[in-house]
Amino acid sequence: MNGDTPRERGKSLKAELERLYDEFGDDCNVIDLLTDVRHLCDVQGWNFAELDRTAYQHYIREIASGELEVHLLP
């Protein structure tokens, strides 16, 4: 994902979601992305729940570091 900070990566992902899914579907795009990631995990034989737990720990560290102010993405 493009960007050096969580905020930059979030903005980059938002733009990609609008490109890949629906320009006006913000929260629906996230739902669609999560659904598609689950499909990918099924196809690849990856454990989505385990990957999600690890991702959540990364997220918690980034929030705790002060690198991201929540709810600031336009």
C-alpha cells in the first residue's frame, strides 16, 4: 500500500477501494473488501481469523504510537 504512515496508507486504500468497487460505497466497499479477502484466504488455504488477529495487533501498535488519528480520513 502506498504511504509511509497509517493515515497515508488509509487514504491510498480509500482511493483504491473507490477504483475497484464503488465510488460512493465507502462502508459497503470495506464490507466487499473483507468478504473478498475471506474468499482469497479460502482459496489459498490461509486462516483468516489468525491473520485478522495479527493485523489487529499491528493496528493497536500504530494507534498507540500516535501515528494515526482516528476518523480523520475524508
